[in-house]
Amino acid sequence: MATVKDFSVEEKLTAVLSLQKIDSKIDDIRTLKGELPMEVKDLEDEIEGLQTRINNIDTEINNINAFIETKTEAKKEAAALIKKYEKQQDNVKNNREFEAITKEMEMQELEVRLNEKHIKDATYEQKDRMNARIKTEEKIATVEETLKVKRSELEKISADTEKEEQQLTVKSEAAKEKVDPRLLTAYERIRTSYRNGLAVVPILRDSCGGCFNVIPPQRQSEIRQHKKIIVCEHCGRILVDSDLNDKVNAASK
Ligand SMILES: [Zn+2]
């Protein structure tokens, strides 16, 4: 069995062109799906972020609740002390004792008011957090709605094309094995550097099928001779003549 290295230039070109045609078909399917896979991923990430926000808000609400509980308890204690002092005032023996108790009562009244203020502020904060929670939940619902639409769009396209894409991927792998390793490396490098994924292009109307720069007649005839692999001097893509291009079909193995 011949190794890859024994193949003629024409066979090498045919092999890499076959691979290009298969890969271009895969590209077409991916173009059809467009930005959908990325959009779906972005929306999923957004929902995850919003869920985290809700969890954080819940922690804040719990902390505020605990704070209110503590302040309510402190207020109760101060109020109880005031009641106790009121009783003591009825049984004082002298003015000095009365004044001392009055001072204590005033301090506890201050304590009650201070706690009331804390509770009021915290209740306001609590409402604010509750509103933020509701808004975040509404946002999640909106994003989920969009995600549902995008997902079903993607699923529909995937269902239509999945089998074809799988078959083409298998074909692409098989075609790769037939390509000269050095040529394959060049092919893959060129392919990834262009958005349209074209690394092997035919001559179209005397021009490079990739960058559309004119190819001189002398060079065109060299390309037709299949004696060496020729790349476009402008874009670096591998060039083939239109006859070879027409002969090689992605559908055939
Ligand atoms: Zn070119």
C-alpha cells in the first residue's frame, strides 16, 4: 500500500479539496445555526447570575430580619425596665433616689426610641430588598421566556441537520487521513484564519476564489498543470483550477 507521501500533486490536491468541500458543508450547517448556540449559552449564564443575585438578596433579608428581632427584643427589655422604675418611683424615700430613678428611666426611654429608629430603618431596607427580589424574579422570567424561544429554534435546526452534520464529520475525519500531513497542517491553519473557513479555493473568472485578486495567466497555467501546490500570493489560500474543482464533489467519497 502506498503511503501518503507517494501521492502525486494532483492526488494531494484532490484529497485536500475533497476535505474542503466536506468541511464547507459542515460550515454551512453551522452558519444556519448562526449565533443561536452562543445566544443560548449567554442566556443560561444570565439566568445563573440572576439566581445568584436572588440568593444574595435572601441572605441580606435574613440578616435584616435577625437585626430587627434583636432590636425588638432590646426595645422590649427597655420598656420592661421603664415599667419597673415606675413602680420603684412610688416607693422612693427621698428626692435624690427619685431623681436617680428618673434619670434611669430617661435613659431607657432613649433606648426605646433608638431601637424604634433602628427597626424603622431596617424595615425600610427590608422592603427595598424585597422589591429588588421581585424585580430580579421578573427579569429571570423574561430571560427564561427568551431562552425558551431560542432553545426551540436551535433544537429545530439541530433536529433537521444533526444527522447530516454527524455524517459529514465522519466523512471529514476520513478525508483528513488521505491528506498529506504537511498540507493538512497548512489547510487547518489557513482555514482557521478566515471567517468563511476556505483554505482551498478554485480560480473564478481569472481571480482567486478566496480574496478575488487577479491571478496572472502564467500562474493559472501552472495551477492547471498540477505539478506543484500553489498558494494565492495575496491571501495564502491553496489554489485549484476550476476543472479539478468541478470534478471533486463533497457528496462522493
Ligand atoms: Zn487569494
